[in-house]
Amino acid sequence: MHTAELEPLRVHVAAPPVGMVQRCAACQVVLMDNTGWTNGTVAVVEGDDQGLSWWPAGERIATDKTPERRASITYVVGAGRDLEDDEQPCAGSN
Ligand SMILES: [Zn+2]
């Protein structure tokens, strides 16, 4: 079923995390934000990212996140496959 307001997923490329934030290497959108670990009750020793979750750097990450909306779907696009019709490279890539 095609729904007009359904946006295609944007496919980003995960850059290595900088501090507690991981962005897309191409368009700089935030893919993962772990700042809660530093302003919450969890102490993180510098250089020890145990417990933090990051996307694998260099992997293609598909998400429906937009600047206006939190992601409801985010997943790793497996290497070696073409993008589906509802998956479009983000603005910064290609
Ligand atoms: Zn991107």
C-alpha cells in the first residue's frame, strides 16, 4: 500500500563517534547521541565505551529520522546489496 505521506528512508554512512555523538559522515545528521551517559547517573571512564551503543563506523544506516522527527525505524543496511525503492541516499552522499 502506498501512503503519500510516507517518506522514504534516508540512508546515511556512520562516521566514528566524536565524544558522545555519532554523525553521518556525509550530511552530519546525528545518528546516535549518548550524551545521556555523561549527564545522567552513569559514569563513563574516558576511553572506556563499554555500555555505549554506536552504529558500526562505515556502515550504511537507514533511518526515517528527520530534523523534525525522532526515528521510529533505524537499521544497518547490509553491505553488498542495492538500496530498496524506499531507501534513498542522504543529501550528503554521492
Ligand atoms: Zn547522511
